[in-house]
Amino acid sequence: MIAYLLLMSLPLLFGLTQPRRAHAAALIFVAIIYWLFIGFRFKTGTDWFGYLNQLARVKLLDLLTIWQKAEPAFGTLLWVNDRTGWGLTGINAMSAAVFLIGLFIFARKTASPWIAVAVATSYLVLTLGMGGIRQAMAMGLIFIVLADWNKRSTASRLLFIGAASLFHFSALFMAAFLAFGKGSSRRLQFLGIFGAGLVVILLTRSQPEQVDIYMQRYVGEGSVVAQGAIFHALVNALPAGVYLLFRKRWREYFGANPLLTALSLAALAMLPLVFVSSIAASRLSMYLTVAPMMIWASAPLVFGGQKSQAQLAAGALAVQAGVMVVWLTFANVAPAFFPYRNVLLGAG
């Protein structure tokens, strides 16, 4: 576990010294360390052998066939890495780059970037960055569009969400939040949800094969059981509940934030969904991690006085380290992360 604690120590140490800001050079330095840690791992993480099988299958396909299948952007990466000989390490490095660029761009826009990075590190960096690289790439693009959400048009938001779905189909879930931005009326939000629903229906009808795969995986007796879904749902729902209870405080400090409100409500909705489809709740909760990132990063400002903000920030950072330790200790998939190996350290 030492390797993972060392990784977490980076946002913790910088967060203690820079609780309300983050120098660009420091963020870039930490992002590079994260990239080397995640992108060049070897036989570490839950996805390793599954993607080796996918890499073997893509040898039989050409690019035209790949683009006729679901999630063609990721299929293209598999094809390129097979032809170049970069293999799974090349795919992991590319995936980690997209994921981390988005993560750090988004974190920098929060009230306390280092707390936001720590929140993501406690769970998302492991489960996506080292356990689901298709969705990690989709998440990277979602992070980028969310970083400037209120400055973007609906068309721009939809473009990023559509591009993300080419890596992982589940990214279409974020279309439900298209109309939630500063200054948007309730009527516009309702129309936005309705319009997003139509867009998703059209896109899913254009990819019936992928819809069938997801229905078999997520719904019914044969669906996959994600035993850690309740943990992630709770990790998201608890701060989301605090935000919704004290939303007036956040509004007084930061102004109205319809997107954060919608994301927090969705995070709470994941709790009952766990008992209907744990794998669906687990996958969708990944995208909703942006809510606790924003909430934890801003909580010291909302609840702390001038003298207590630093202490609250330190407490928030400590909680994230605790979340990581608990997950690595008790998660049923945790053994896949030990021992940590890296090709840059001679593994493989």
C-alpha cells in the first residue's frame, strides 16, 4: 500500500501548503507523476488481462470494421497500439494522459484544487485510471467540458459528451445535465432534460449492438454485480447530502450552481439504484465524482472562519486518505492492485 500512499501524499502535502490555490507548475509536476504511476503500470489493476484480450481480438479487424462497432475511438487506439507494437502499455499511457489532463484542468477550477485532486485520488484514480481505461478516457473529456461548463454553449457541451461516448457509451448519461448552467431557468432545465433524452434515444438507436450489450450487463438476472457500488455511491452521496442541506451557504458564498445541485441529486439517486443494478450505479457514480470534488474543495470556505479554514482543509485531505486506505483494505478487487509494478522500474 506504500506506493498508493506516496501517490496520495502529493496532493496532501501541496494541499497543506497551498490550501486555497495551486501553482500551475506544481499541478503539472504532480500530473506527470500521476501519469508515470498510472500509465506505465504493469499487471497492476483490475483491467489488465481484460484489455489484453481486447488487444488480441483487434488484430483480426480493420479500421472500417472498428468504426462500424460501438465505442470506435477506443477500438482505434487498440488498433494503433497493436500495429505500432506499443501494446497495452501504450494504451494505458494514452488513456492516463487524457484522463489526467481533464482531471487537473477541472481540479484547477475548483475552490481548492489540491482537495479536489485528493478526492479523485481516493477512489476515481484507482477504479478508472487503473481499472477501466475506456471510461477513464471518457471521463477525461467530461472533466474538460465541465471545467468551463457555464462558458460553453449547449452544442459545445453535447459535442464533448458525444466524443466521450465514443470511448465509453455510458458518457451519454451526462447529457441529462446539458441545460443545467448558471442563469438557466427551471423551464429551460426541463426542456433540456427532455431534449437530452431525445438525443440519447437517437444515439442508442444508432448503436443497437452496444445497447444490447449494456442491457445484458446492467439489467436482469444475468447482470454483473459490482460489490463496491454501495461504497462509491455513499462516498458521493454523503457530501452531496451536506451540500443540499446547506445549499444556501454555498449560494451566499459562490452564487447559485444549478449544475452542482443536479449532480448532487443524481448522486443521492445512485443509492437506491445500487439495489436495482449495482454495475449501472457503479459506472454512473464515476461521472458524479465531480460533485464531491467541488463540494469538498469548497466546504472549508463555506463552513470555516478566517482562522479555521486551514484546519478544515487539512481535515478534508485526511478524510480522502482514509477513503483510499479503506478501499484498498476491504475492496474485493483490491488484490489486483498489489503488488504495484511499473515498467519504468524494471517490471515486465
